[in-house]
Amino acid sequence: MKTEFTRRQILGSVAAAAAAPAIGASQTPAAPALNVEAGADRIVMLQGKTYLRGWAGYGQRPHAKDPWEKQPPQPAPAEPGTKFEWTKASGPGDVQFQNQRELITTATFSQPGEYTLQLSADNGKAKPASTLKVSVELPPPARQLGAVYTQKFRVNSKFWSPRLKALIVNWIPHCIDVINRNDVRLGPGGIDNFIEAGKKLRGEPAGYHKGYVFSNAWVHQTVEAMSIALMIDPQGDPEILKAHEKFRATLDQWIPIILAAQEPDGYLQTAFTLDRVGGRGGIVESSKFLHWDPAHRGDHEGYTAGYFLESAINHYLMTDKKDARLYHAARKLADCWSNHLGPAPRKPWYDGHQEMEQALVRFGRFVNDMEGGGKGDPYIQTAKFLLDCRYTAAANPARDRQEYDQSHLPVTQQYEAVGHAVRAAYTYSGMADVAVETHDPDYQSAVRSLWDNIVNKKYYLTGGIGSGETSEGFGPNYSLRNDAYCESCSSCGMIFFHWKMNLAYHDAKYVDNYEETMYNALLGSTDLEGTHYYYTNPLDATLGRSSWHTCPCCVGNIPRTLLMVPTWSYAKAADGVYVNLYIGSTVTLENAAGTDIEMVQHTDYPWSGKIAITVNPKVRKRFAVRLRVPDRATSRLYTPVPEVNGLLSLKVNGAAVKPVIEKGYAVIAREWKAGDRIELELPLKVQRVTPAEQIAATRGKVALRYGPLIYNVERTDQDIAKALAPHSALTTEWRGDLLGGVTVIKGEFADGSRLLAVPNYARTNRDKDLPPEAGPMSAEPALYLGAGAQPPAPPPEEPRRQLPAASIVWMQRA
């Protein structure tokens, strides 16, 4: 859960360093070894500098695992008089250190390439040393690709149509029904909080706030999910049409209620408008909760406000820009934040849970596109200010700095992903936005380093993040246990992060990653019927999905992310179109290469590698269509064999084409006219995946992959403790009678018994005996009627590790 706990003090050393083996005398009680840590490996832009924060002392520098953990014992520092020195161990160019003999300094590089830097210490008795690797790169292109706003579109896909339909006809209506209830025990605080806040602002008697302080997120995310769903062509489907009717009626009901809860200056969060129940059951008046108060940094002011801004964008687009109620209210809220927070005389501040940072950039860009004149620029500037404030003394005293919410260092000096995984992904996503807007090399270097650290050292095969060793967060490098946390919201955050890196770098590898996360870590968070969901997504599944959860985050985030098909499928540039995902669909890209272009895809991908795309520009015009050529090796942590990359064939209007491949895209530049047809085929083969030896949890194990899909073996079909035969022939078979229709992988275990593997997204849909991840909701109408009644704690979850796995990704390797 995202429950806020007492903050721990940050360590005396604020270095975000990866533990490195020290070189020096062996440690004994009589003569402890002096240890040196140079820090985390990183990437730096050629025109920028890298920040070096070394550490030296006796014993390993400790890291607290949770925000409520007491400050761990501090190791003895190096004695006075110890000498330190940074040197270049290897690399193609010159390295200039700002101060070569200080633990904390900076370095710049003369040319791109791979460098190794060394930090050494000398206390007269020992000379330990530690190294770090620095990859020096050229900065990204000056202009990012154009994002495609979600708009009216059609999906015709054997794979995606039933998945999206389940979200539209079952999951989102279920979310609406629960949010409309006022008697929920597990996860209270829906639209009723907005109703009561409206009463309070009108001077009427009002109840107190229900649920977590950030329960508004349920409502805002569901508003956005409904808005996006209403942009999907129902194509006459009576169930989708019925759901659309419910969505329109709900929006008509909810929007006036939400607007009535907005304070006169634009501020919006019901937990600050309403009185709350205190820790001992007493009522705490709303006047005690000051806006942007460091004492209430954990109250998610920016988290909920950010979702409101984002919901307003898609609602405005869904109505063809005819209903501007939410849009104008969002402008008012964004103005409220930018008017109060900023350089003096405005206030320094940052939120304990990030979201507002990326939302303000997204909204600022949207305002600029809608209204022009740079009217959204103040919101973008406020986003950067919030990120920069995470470490400034004015906003963040040293006693409050912590890895948990990424406030332990200036964001531009963070090179290793740490802390709460959702907070981290949202931080890095917002940083990627700021890097594009400002071209700041420090931001660019930090963003590339963080992306690289996650994907190549802290990344699950499914594309999920967050091992759960810290509070809902990251563990050390290569610590990827299979009972992982992998919260659904963190997968949403990583999709946003990968997507923004693709827009910044014009490189298909980032799409390879968000496709992987989408198809595996996120898509299977709901069941096939769309009635239950996973808050967490461990690779060893021991629990079943639940109908609701006490934490107000994933339930609306899942559908709003998965439904944004046009945004994920395409990007625009001045000279053409980027085709990122292969989904049978019809989407019109507005003002791409100077015209509107309708893109019509026909494909059964990922079940088939054959794809046909009809390009229909509004006017005959020359531009480039760039087709992503997937690379299944998405992380250095995992090696898929055999390699399955490239194109089997590519044709335009029936004629074979040999394209140029640029940054993972096959480029076809020509004059296009309506009706031109591209046909391509991607190779699809079963791959065995072996993990890096550094990952202790998967040593001696193997996983299976087919296209973008990771596969599971389930106890419903076989004994999943068996080992996979190393030379067993692995074949695929379409099973229309299984799990809504899936391609299964068939083979043999080492003992000759049958193996059947199903896609990870379809896991645990047949084992009905699994206990749910969270307890059931209960209706207790009198529960919140007494003025002093405390919301009860949710029923305890059975420890995941004590239950046998029902479905696993990694099998024993014979």
C-alpha cells in the first residue's frame, strides 16, 4: 500500500552509491579494512559533467530500506588525514576533475566513449580503491517527436479487441459502481468525498473525509478512463454501446460534483477541504491542513492534482473540444499551483508522491497546442521547479531527505533508481519531460543513467519494476526476487517513461521496452473477464486477483493507460510518421508531416507476424514512414536464444522494398497517396531466455518468450517444479478454446512429461482456489456515520512467500 509512514532521516552521507567491493587489507576486529565506494555507473552527455560522490570509511555504508526505519548504524568514517584521489583508469579521451582530491566533485570528458574512473584512498596503512563506469554520449536530437493525442479511433484485433472490451464493459463500470458507493469498507472514499466537499464550500453541514488522503485519485483516473473509452468506436457492439451510455451518464453526474469541490482559488483535494478523523478517533478540522505544508508532504496534494489535470485533457478531446468545463477547471488549478509555488516571493515545495511534475508538463504542452502563445509555459516551469525543489535546503531540510521519495539528492545527480517504484517512475518520467523542454545536459545525463540503471540492472523479464525489498520499491542492483512487488502503477509509470525516451531520442529500443511492459506486466493485471485485478504482479504468482484494493491508485490507472492505443502506436515528426506498435486499428494522425494521415492496420500480431498498413494522407505528399523493427533483447539482464530480429519481408503496393534501418526503424521515404499499402512480416519464434548470473533468484533457470509475450507454466496444467529439458523441441499451437484464445508453447520436461506454457498476461485465470490479493469489500452502511468512528484496518493479507506458487515465469533448467 502507499500508506505514509514516519520519515527516516537520510544517511549522513548523501551519496547514492552502489556498493562496490573494496580493495585493501582484510577486515579483522583488530584491523578493520578501509572501504571506498566510487558510486553508481552512469551515462553523461558529452557537453555536460558527471557528479561524483564517493564515500570512504570502515564497514559498508548502510542504506535504510523503508521510510519508517530508524537511521541504521553508521560505519566509522575514514580518519582525518586520509588522502583521496580520482583518476581516469581507461577511456578514449581526456577527463577533467573539478577537484581531483575531494570525495565529492565533478568530471567532464573530451569525447564520447566508455570510461572507467577510479577513486582511491590512502590512510598510511591501506590503499583501497573502487571504480565506476561512465558512458559518454552525444545529447538527444534538439527536437522531440510529436506525441499523438488520443482521439476517436477503431480497434480490429484478435488480440486487443477482447482485452479492451473487457475493460470497457466490465472493469470501468465496476470502478464506477464502487466509487459511487458510500458503504465500502476496503478502500472507501469515492465520489462521496467530492459531494461532502461541495457541501462544505457552500456552507452546508458536511461529513468528514473518507479513506486515504489521496482517494480522489480513484475518481480522476476513472474520469480519464471513461473519456478515452468513449473515443473508441463501438462498431455496433451492444455491450460497448451500453457501457458508453453509462460513461456519459456518469460524467454528467460527476463533473458538476467535482467542480463544486474545487476551492475558489482553484485548489482541489477533498482531504484538505473536509475535516478528517485523527489517529485517536477525534476530528481534525480542515483549517489545520495548510496547502503545500512540509508537515503534510505525505498527503499527495500533487498526486491527486496531477491526475485531475490529465483527466481534463482527454475529456476535452473526447468532446471534440466542445465541453471545456474540466479543461477550464484544470487551467484554474494549474494557475493556483504556478501562482503559489516557484522562486521567491513564491513558495518552495515538493510533494511526497510525484505525479504533478509530469502532469504539469503534459498539461502545459496541451495548453500551448490548444491556445498557443506559450500560455502553458508557466506550468512546465512549475514542473521543473517542483523537481528541483526535492533537494534544496529551502524546501527540504537535510533531516527529511530520503531515497524513498527520491529527495535524497538533486534529481540531476541521481544515477541509480532507488526508493518507492511508482514515485521513482513518475519522477523519472517528469525529468524526461524537463530534459526535452530545457535541453539541460544534467537532466539529460540523469535521465539516461536512470533509464539504463533500471533496464539493465533492476528490470524484470516481464517489464515490471520494484522488487519490494524497500517499501514498494527497488532493491540493490541485480536483486530481482521472483515474489516481486511489480505494482501495476509502476508499470504504468515505466510505460510513460519509456515512451518519453522514445519521443526524445527517436529510438525504437524504448518502444521495445514499453511494448514488453504493456503486454506482460500491465495487461495481465486484470483478469480476462475484467472483473478483478492485481495490485502487485510477482513473477511467482501465489495469490489471485481481487475486486478492489484499499489503495487508490491502480484501478483507474490500468484502463486509462491500456486504452491509449493511438498514443502508444504512433509518433509524428516534421518529415513523417513513426509506427511503434502493431495493433489492428484505424487512427488519423493530425498534422503529421504537414497533413492529416489516416493509418489503417490489419494484423493478428502478436499471434502472427504479418502486418498490413494502409496509408491514407489527406493530400498526396512526400514523407517517411518509419516502421519499428522489434529487438527482443530488451535488457542486458536477459539473453533470448535464438535471436529473432529483423524483417522477413517488406513490400509497398506489392513491390519488395529494401529499407534503410535507422535507430531500430525501417525507413520508407516516398511520395504517398491514399490507398498505398505496406506489407511486412516480423519473425516469431519460441525463445529460451537465460538470466544474468548476477541475479541470484534466477540462477539455473530458464524462461520462454514468443514475440513480445513472456510465458508462464501453471500448476493447473503440470507440475511446475520440474526442469525444462535443454534440447526439448518447443512448438507453438493456437488454442481457440483456451483462455479466450491464445498461442501456447508445447514441449517436454526433462523427465519426458508434457509441458504447456501460456502467456503471462493470461496467468491465474483458471485456478479458482487462490486466495485474493486483498480481502473482499464489505457493505456496512453504519460504519462511517458516527462522528469519531475510525476506518478499520483492512483484513491482513496472507504472506505471499508462505503460499505455493500457482504460476511461474522461471523454470528450473535441466
